[in-house]
Amino acid sequence: MLFRDIEITEGFIDKMLSSLSDGVCILSAQEPKHPIIYVNPAFESMSGFSQEEILTKPGLFLNHVDSKTSELEVLYAALLKGENCHVVLRNERHNGELFWNETTLSAIKDKNGKTLYFISIQKDISDDIHLQKTISDQIIALESAKERLEGLAQTDSLTGLFNKRYFNAQYPTQYSIAKRNNDNLSVFMLDVDFFKQYNDHYGHLAGDYCLKEISSALKNVFKRTSDFVARFGGDEFVVYSVGLSKDQALVSANNLLEYMKDLKISHEKSDMNYVTLSIGITCANWDKFSTPTELLEQADSALYHAKNGGRNKTVMYKPS
């Protein structure tokens, strides 16, 4: 038997629509508010309303104020113009429960193109929406965790400065900036004078506090966008800086020594009676360096001379 041989009766249509698992409504296109003139059992189950309660209700009676305005505008325009549309709406069941309703609206026209009815096929997709939200929340949580892990991989947990590992990875970037601008690249290496004695005398908690205060001092002195400050390990700190002349580098380092003097962190085991720093600097045009190791060795050599020269001072590296 071919489809054209089937007798399409009202009972046949009702039986066919009643077998569908999706909700089906037929709306009048010719009457105001497009009242519902037919619903299948799946729509009754989905909405919580009986057929008697639904019939003659306006076609959009389930809509809730939480529906997106843009989706409602699409639906209203389709009803007004006698067109098809596909929207997702926030609807409300008979018991007040809200659900997400995926609605496909199709216009049924006569032979002259006049819209007589709309058939609305509706599907409860709340579980899908909730799953999407759960997945979205999990993605956001994973991205947040990733950012935190990346931050931990880059920063020193005590001081909040960049750590040695991340500092070592910065040389190509700093070198490229200096090369592009045909500028100087400076490295400052510094450590705390008599820090072992400080820890032994005041305790490790006080030592941690001291390192945090020094970190704050570094951030306040080296705050140019081209300054890169890191804790190198223990009581040793290091700074990359692009664009400073030797005189400017010395000024920055001496400003840090003055800053420490103003802080006056008590240190009874030091000759100065307060916490001081020794600083070694290397500074030259970008084309004078070949490797980051060379830079650090020069700064470390200058730091060695600062320590042996009485501490609480700055020494600029001088090629032999």
C-alpha cells in the first residue's frame, strides 16, 4: 500500500500524533492570541495540564518571564507573519516547575498561501540544558585551576615574585626586547647581608617576614614595565631590566638600598643594626651578551665584590 492510498481521517491524524513522544499543539492562525485547538497526550504530560484545561488557551500560555526576549521576538514575528521558526523557551508547568522547551513552529497554509493553522512540536530539553551548564561550569573550573597552576609554576609561594625557573625562561623575551630597541640589558643580583645570622637570631618566621618586606621593596623600586623581578632562591633575588644606562642602573640599585634603610628592619647581628642588601649589576648593550649564563655570572661576580667590599653597597661589573 502506498501512502497516497491511506485514508487520511481525523481519527488517523489523532492516532498518529498521539503516538509521538514529543508534545504537539495545533494553534489557530486566524483567531486572536492563536488559541490551541488540539494537543497530544505527550504535551499534556509535559505541561501538566489536561486536554480540557489546554483547549482554547492562548498558544503561548506556558511561556515564562525568564524566556529570552530575542527568542520570544522570533516566535511572535513568526505567528504574526505566518512563518516557521525554531526557538528555545523557558516554560512553566502546571505545578509551577520551570523547564526548557525546544519549540518548532510550522505554518499550515491553504492552496492560496494563507496560513490557517500552526503546528507546534515541543520537546523538554531541560536535562540537555542542565548537562550543558554542568559541562560549561566544569570547563570554567578547569580553566581557573589551570590558571592557578600556571601561576604556581611561575611564582614563588612566599614572596609572590616570579620564581627562578620562570626567570630563567625570560631571557629570550628580554633579549628580544633589547635587540628590537637596540638598547641595554641589565641584570641585578642581590642578597641579604648576614641573613643566616638573622634567621638564627630571630627565627625562620621572622626570616620569612623579612624576605616578604624585601620583595615589596623590590616591587616599589623596580616597577617599570620593562623590569622583571624574581626570587632566585633563599635570600637571593634577581632583576632583568631593559633600557637603563649604567648610571640609571646604579641609581635604581642605590634607591633600593635607601628604601631598605628607611624600612629599618632590625638586625642586631649586622654592623648596621638593620637589614641591608648587597647588589651586583651587569649592564651593557644587547649585542655584548651571548647567553643568559654569561649575564648571571657577571652579575654574580659583581655581587661577590659588593659582599667582600663591606656589604650594603652596589657594584657594577667591569670586564677584566
